[in-house]
Amino acid sequence: MSVFIFGCQSAQEFASENPSPLAFEFEAERIKSPITGEVPSHLRFEQLPEVMGENVRNKRKVYPNTWQPVDDKFANLNVTQVVADPQNSSLYYFCTGEGWVGSDVARGAGLWKSIDAGKSWTSLQSTKTPDFYLCNDMIVHPVTSDVYVATMTDGIMRSKDKGDTWEQVLASGLGSKSGAAGDLELTADNDIVCSFGFFSNNDGVYISSTGDANDWAPIVNGLPTSDFGRIEIATAPSNSEVLYAIPFRSSDRLIHGIYRTNDRGASWSKVTSPGDNDSMAARQGWYDLSLAVDPLDENIAVAGGLNVWRTLDGGSTWQQMFEGRKRRISPLQYAHVDQHNVYFINSDTLYLTNDGGIYRTDNFTADTPFFYDLNLNYNVTQYYSCDIAPQPDNNLVLGGTQDNGSHASTDDGISEFKQISWADGSFCAIDHENGEYLYTTTQFARIYRTFEGNADTITNSQIQHGQDGNTLFINPIHMDVNDPEILYQATNTGLWALFNARTSNKDDWKQVSNRFGTITAIATSRLVKNTAFVGRTYLPYRVENIATGDENNKAIPLDRNGELERGSTMSCIVPDDLDSNHLIIIYSNYDAISVYETNNAFDDDPDWTSCEGNLPNLPIRWGCFKNGSSDVFYVTSERGVYSTNNIDGENTVWEFNSDGLPNVRTDMIKSRISDNKFVLATYGRGIWTGIADANNRITWTERGPSNVGGRTRTLLFDPNDPTKRKVWAGSVSGGLWVVENIDSSAFYYEVASSTTLNVYPNPASSNLVLKFNEDDPSDVHVKIYNNLGQLVLQKTVQSAAEHNLDINGLVNGIIYVSVEQGEQKIVRKIIKTN
């Protein structure tokens, strides 16, 4: 069995193109803090003073009241908004289907309702229609209890009877220019404000006091009149006249800037742009925009795009709150990029939802607020890809995620995963002869090789990268099944190969085929060496004589007669390990024939037969044979795994094979030759593994990660909990989650060995209780450090059972309390609040 060790790199290496892996026992992607064993993100290049004893290590404390999925078997887990009726604290709703994406669209299935404060949920039959496939926002009117839903295709839908029936109140042909409803807000005096537009609709913002059809007025004077799509809006809770707006600019995918109105939209004025430019949301303003106003001050607002910015003066100046791009050196702290929503609890406590999950600050009014994640056991990570170590006794799994990098774990069962590379994790591979070599990729085809914890880039230097480059955003790589030292890459300039992949560098890639279009899938056969099968959008090809490294090597088309699907993208090719002529190809889309097979793959014009059988009308993304079989085949779908015991053209019969799985989108499945163990990448619930039984059924076991989080659009602070610690979260693809005490989702540091020392409560406002060992006569030394590692309080007290420590004078945020008595020492991470 090979043992994979996660190693470390220097800060200088981290700042370069290379990603930094994590160590097994400690995080080393940045310089460690000797206070906690963790590195505060904003101090990634600054060493803190040595204060940590040898017997102290950091770990997560397991709380009984942690994040829990509400119901894994909801028919759809693509939750985009969850709300409560202000008139009835037992009545909740959530809607599904994310419209703010392109090819990655997460189709929903309408609305769900709870009449018992979330204890049980019922699907609203009235919303099981295409009108409600993509629901971008939802509100419940605080006076009438009418429910409004912003849909991507059919405008604003309203129900006046708690979801039993619906009427269209604003849409194309009914007051607006398009059907792409985006944002819904309420003014301080309960007028309804909504925005329309997506990529290039050139629609606008509307307001109504009744919400009735034909009673909406456009409020666009001063806003852009062309070249715009989505508009993010926010209303000031303290002043019904004040609104803010961020229009997305279609031509370059930036923003037009930030606008403000002081007269309820009668006229808008452009304020200063964050950073004095229009790149707050990079080139994806259609996807990640958020905006909110302080509940007590109309001039304090938060604008989110890639990162988050704050204004304290109505938009005249803006301050960046953190830096989420890990490849960029910055004095700012780290928090995740791609913002989706902002929630003020009060002027100091603020929550963010983004592609990394959920973040909070408890000192927003401070000069430099501190943000921290609340993702412990919030297992909603979206995986595109996965792989598993080749040895039967090796638990190593590897996967690439949507915007949360690539991770690996060697633990069996749910565990924390270790970061291998950053950004959008794309396709990945584990060397099937030497499992210590890992290959991970990011968006736009950056490729990394990790060996014994050391990562280096082998990104193909001979092609163009980026949005206008030669690859797909999530771009396939493939390791040759016969020779793990051959790595293939898909491009629109032909098929490329890296020979001697364990030692080659980024300049050694060879173009091994002619140019024949954008490659979307790659596979190799165990029975035929020196040959690859590739998919060009919807057409299959065969590339022979790969070892020649000839860029003029002509790819051979395998569907000259046009028997295959033409309206969808080929996502997977699966050669049969027992029959070189038996080949399966998979297309991914709704309303498509998804699975085809041929039994003469090496003919000049193979015959293709549909194996669609009784598969549901869902996108099918990947497939694999059971090892040792030409008949048993598994596919991943938008809702779990399906399998057949006899893949046989039109006679194929499929069965649902998702025992133990949520109703979650699944993107990739692979089987290990040595023991027929399967690994599964889910897009919303992490990595799973399982072994097929004698009937080819798989009972799936969750692997995690429990420490990463994932794309989150919405939060609801339970109206029945005055402390606002009970929180509901809607994850795109991961479902509806709830935590009884949101404070249980943060890091907690405790001593490794036994000790009688203790510090509580956490969070704390004015006093800390310090528990000592009263049998030890030694004086007790107490030191408190702020999040910058600076000593802010120091005190020596005599031994006693306990001591009350006044912390009123400390700034709100994260503090580290070090207590040392004799041979014992602890460090506690405490949240200081008002």
C-alpha cells in the first residue's frame, strides 16, 4: 500500500503559480500561527510571536447541534430561497432552481411549504410546472401574506392563497420587457420592488404598492438604457425612499457601477464604484452580485461581487473587506469569493452566502471587520470529478469541486478533506500504479502534479488559457488506462498528450491529433494501446498512433451516417475492458437520448444503438462498467445513480441504484479494478464510495468533506428563535439545511491532553470565566491576543477554582485566550461580541 503524505510549501512558493497543499496534521498553505496552529488568512506572510505550548493542538469541537440536512429525499435539492410568513411564524416556504448560471443551470421543481415551522415540508403541486423550474427569489408580503416568486422565464408569480394557486402579475407582455425576473425586495413601507434581466435583456426595475397585474411602474430614470442584463437591488430598511442598484453590463460582463436613488426610484445617480472601476464582480456580474443596506443607516451598505465592499457614506467611498483570490498577495484577510447574498442581523452582525458557503462577522462596525466561515459539517460541496487510489486497502479519494479547489482524504467515513489545489477544481486523476502521484486541474486547464505533498505546475504552455483560450471552463484530462505516465488534455486545437507525466514539465506537451473542434470527452481502452477515443461536442472520434506525437494525425470520425444525438454535448466515453469493439458514449442534457452503444467501434463507420430504455428525462453525465463485466453498467444522473444488469441497446432496463444517497445530482462514477469499489462525485453532497453486492446493488457511504462548504444562495433566521441562532440554509444542489445553534459551526481550539483549565462562554460579551486547577498553587498567567496576533490583555492571578475576567474593553471579533498554570496550558478561540 502506498502512503500519500500531504506536505507543505514555502510562502514564496505559495505566492507563485503553484498551489499549496496541506499537511496531514496541520495546515501549511500559509505560515502557521503559533497561537492556534491555524494561519489567519490576512497574515499569510507574517510570522506571529511564539506563545504556543507543545501540548496544545487545534481541532474542531464536535457539537450535538450542528448542521443537518432537513430531508435528503426532497424531489429537488436546488434550493435558492427560503422565507417565513411574517404574519404566521409556523408558515415557511422554499423555492428551487438557480437561474443565475449558464451551462451549469440547476433546474428546480417548484416550491415546498411547511405549516409547522419547518418540522415537515410538502411540495406545492401548483408549482410543478415549467414556470417554476428556475426561481431566483421569493418574498412573503408582511401585511397580506401574499407570496411572490421571481422566475427566470415567466416573470413575477403571485399566490394569494398560500401557494394553492398562482397568477402572473408582471412579465413580458404584462408590464415588463422580458420574463427574466431576478431580485425581489420590500421598501421600508412595504412597496414591492423587483428587477428584470439576465445576460442582455435590457429590461429594468419596477415598483408596486399592490403587487397587482398592470399596477407596476418602471423606475429606471438615470439607470443604463442599453447593454445591461441582471440588476441587483437593495432597499434601505430605515428609509423607504432610498434604494441601491448594481446593473450588470452585457458587453464585457463587468458592472455598470453602483447606483442610488433618494426618491424611491424617480431618479437614480451613479455613485463611486468600488475600487474606482467596474470589475467588482470580475467578468461574471451575471452570476455573483449581492447588495444590502444597514437596518439603521441608509448610508451604510454592503456590495458583493467577487469580494465584498463596504460604504459608510452612501457610496462616496468604498472599503474592500477581504481578498478571496488565494493566488493574490494581499494584506487583507481571506474569505471566499463569489458573493450571493448579504444579511444584516444588526449593525454589527452580518452574514454572507457565497460559493464557499456561509460567513459571518460580529464586528462589522469595526475599522477592519473580521469574517469567519460557519461551514463545519455543512456538507454541500459540489464535485465535478473524482478518483480513487488503486490499492484495495487504500481509502484515498480525490475530487475537483465548483470553486472550492481539489481535495483528498484517506479517512474512511465522513471526514475533513485536505486541499490539494485551489480555484475551481476540475478533472483529476490518481496514478493507478503509484498512488502518490496526484493530478488536479482548475478552470481553464491549469494542471498540477502533486507527489509526496509537493505540488508543481505542468500546465500546458503551448495553448492559450483563460476565457478566450483553447479549453473549456471545466476541461477534461484523462490518464491512459494502460500507461499512467501518459496524460491527455482536451482542447479546441486537437488532442494533447504529456508523456512521462511523472517527470515532464509544462513545455513537454505534444499535440497528437489534428484540429477538429472542441473536445469534450476522452477515453482509452485497456485492450488497444496507442489509441484514444474522443468526443467533439456531439461526435465521437478515434485517434490512433498517439505515440508518434504528430499534430497532423487525423482523428477518425465514428458517426458518418448521423445516427447519434445532435442537440447535446458528449460528456463521457466508456470502452469495454473485455471487448475492444464495445463502446458506450453518453450525452448530457434534458430531452435527449443519453446513452448509446456500438459493438464495432473500430470499423470505419460504427453502428450506434440507443440504450436509453426507461431512463428518466434527466441529464446523464458519466458512466462505467462493473469490472469484469460487459453487461453491468452504471450511470450518473441529475438525481442519483442508475444501473442496468444488461446493457443491450433498445432492450436495456435501468433501475435506481442510489441506496444511501440523497436525491442529488451526480457527476462522475469510477470503479476500482482491485476490489470493485466505486467512487462517486456528487454535485452538492461531496464524495461517496460503495461496493457492489452480488446483485450489483451499491450501498453508498458518505466520505465528506465536512470542512469545505459550497455554493449557498439563501439563509433564513428562524422567526421562532429570538436569539437568531437557529438558521436555515439553502444550498444550490445540496438541499435545505438547518442548525439549532449557528455558533456550533465555527472552529474551536482545545488542548490535546487532559487539563482542568477552561475558558467560557463562547461567544462572550463582557466577562470570561476562567477555570483553574485549585490544587495547583502556581500563579495563573492569562494572555489575550487579537486576530492580528497582537497581545491586547495580560494578567497574572492567584490560583483559585475560577476567575472572572473583564473583557469589556476589547474590540469585538475573534480573540485567542491563553491560560497557563504550572505544566498546563490551553488556548481558546473566543468570539467577542457586544
